[in-house]
Amino acid sequence: MNDEIVELAERRPKTFGRRKVKPRACVADGKRHLRAFLAEVLEDLGFVTTECASAEELQSVLTSELPDLILLGIAADGIEPGKFLETLVREAFDGRVLTVGARESIIVRAVQQVGEEYGLKMLPPLTTPFAAETLRDRVAMLLPEEPAPSPAVHVGEALHAGWLELWYQPKIDARTLIRNSAEALVRMRHPTWGVVPPAYFIPEEHDPNMRDLSEFVIERAMQDWHYLLEQQSPVDLAINLPASYLKEPQAVRDLCRRMPTHPAFGGLTIEIDSEEAIRDLDLMVEVARELRLHNIGLSIDNLGANWPSLMDKDKIPFIKLKADRHFVTGSGTDRLKRTVCRHIVELSHGYGVRAVAEGVESRADLVTANELGFDLVQGFLFGKPMPLKKFARSTLTRTVMG
């Protein structure tokens, strides 16, 4: 280790901890795939993350991001840990340092000892392989004890700044438990708040920014479809759009023109909220017929106690009816929920379309969905929504109920 660290440590000023909305972490590792993996685990715990591969990059991060945690990956053929420690001392880093490396690594032990000698706040090393809960235990003191307040974020600002992205949740064949397709869900990666769920920024149906948000979702989903095709195999995608967008003839024409011409493209599903669809049912029926000519299917989302509004039609051009998660989760022990779900399945199959159960979070929910006859299931039991690259790396082609 560099002896200069000693001098730097002695003149390092005393500083006080900073209070942030969400804790920030920097993952320092020479291998990109390891940085990405560790960053994803930290984000799942609630951190806002950055990555760096060199001491020079770390110095810039310390100045601009003010991280609370440095996660330092250590391998025999990786980065030079002495330079990183020197940088942390020079910049008077007052946060925590967590080393990650092999269980019996001499380098890990040496870095731990030197870091402690020079006054850095070294957490107990994290040895590989490790469980997510072990990492959570290591960094528990940095996690907020109370939920962060709701962020005031304007979707127009998010679109302009490039903070939006699509996350993907698998849809599973209820009988074979094989992944059938995936739903795209919009998320915001805010520089201060971290990952922000849509409830905090999705505008009202008639907000002028809703058109731009819809255009973003369509364009990004098509880009992501091509990415997934290159990374693994074609994945049929579903996106959510407001009914108001589909009321505009030009918007529908533009949507149809955006569809890939690649022979592997199996079609796009557009999910429309049931209340919006029922409000303008005749128009949505006409739109659905037009879209089917361009390999686009319309699905009714969040269907619940309003299911009777779709009765008494000769036929419907929708391709799926999707039961609201409120009626799926816990339906095995709730008679009312089970009754609503059964009617939705019967209605779907009566029209010759697929029935989808959203909100399957337990084995009991899955058993009930199978008993009721749902064709597709979706929910935390099979996977939470995840960023595109994480979804692409997933090897989940068959869900094993072990």
C-alpha cells in the first residue's frame, strides 16, 4: 500500500454525515459485469448507485455524487486497491467502505486492515458468493428507517432529462409455467430520488404530457424488443397506453407504422384500463379491429367488478381480459374475489380470448388461478419488474416451483 496514505489520513478533516433522501453508493470494480450486478443488488435495497472502474473515476464520483457507501470489488486480477484507498483518504471520505472478494483472499484482509489503520469506516468484508440478505445486513445502518416522502416530479421534466425507462415483468403460461411474454412498465430513475414508481409521475389522462409519454413508451418498447432479440430470443411485449391516445386517428396510424417488420416479431399487446375502455367501448372495439390488421392486439386491463359491462356482445376483438390484482391476490380464501375472478374467466373464454391473472403472489394464488382456468398469470411469485438488461440476462424460461 502507498505510504502517502498515512500523511493524507493525518490531515483529513473531521466531517459529519450527510442526510439524503436515499442513500448513495458507488460500486468500484474493474469488471463491468460485476459492477452492473452489484449495482442492481444495491438498487433493489434502495440505493442510488454509480459505478467506477479506476481511482480517477472514483475521485470524480466523490466530488459530484457524495456517496454514503463505496463498495470495493477486490480480485487478484482486478483493480489496485491501494490507489482507491489513497483517493478515499485524500478526499476525506466519511462514508462507509465495503470490500467484496473471495472468502480466504489475502488481498481482502490486507485492504481491510490498511483501511482501518488509516481511519476509513470499513464494514465487515462481504465474501463471495453472498446472499442479498447478507449485503442488506452489512449496509443496514445506511437504509432509511422510514419511507422517503413522495417526490414532486413532473413527467415533462423527466422526459426532457431522459430519466424514464421501461422495466419488464414476465407473464407465465398458467399450465406449463413457461414464460409466455412480458409487460413493459414505465419507471423513472431520478438523480436524487432513485427509482421512482409511476404513481408519483404518471399524469392524468388528458394532461398534455400524456401524448409525449405514450410516444416514449411505444418507441422505447420497440427498441427494447430488438435488444432482447439480439440478447436471447424474441419476446412478445405488452405496453400500457391511455384510451385517449388511441382516440386520435393519426396516433393510431403512427403506432402501426412503428411495428417491426422482422419475421420474428410476434405482435404487440396494448393494455387499456378497463374503466377507460368501457367508457368508450364502441370506439375501442373499432380501434381494436383496426390494430389487429397490423399485428397489434388490444387487451382490457384492471378488470374487476365492472366485468358485466363487457357482456352481451356478439363478439369482441380484444385478445385478452386481465383481472385486476386486487381480485387475484388472496382469491383462494376470499369468496368475493374468487367469484369475480371466475366470472372474468368465463367471460373471456365465452368470447374466445385469453384470461390473465395479475397479482399472483403466493402458491395459493397460483393454485386458485389454475383452478379457475386462467390462461396466463403474472405477479411477484414469478418475478418483480426489472430493468431491461437484468431481464435480458435472466435465464428464466421455465419457472420451477421448488
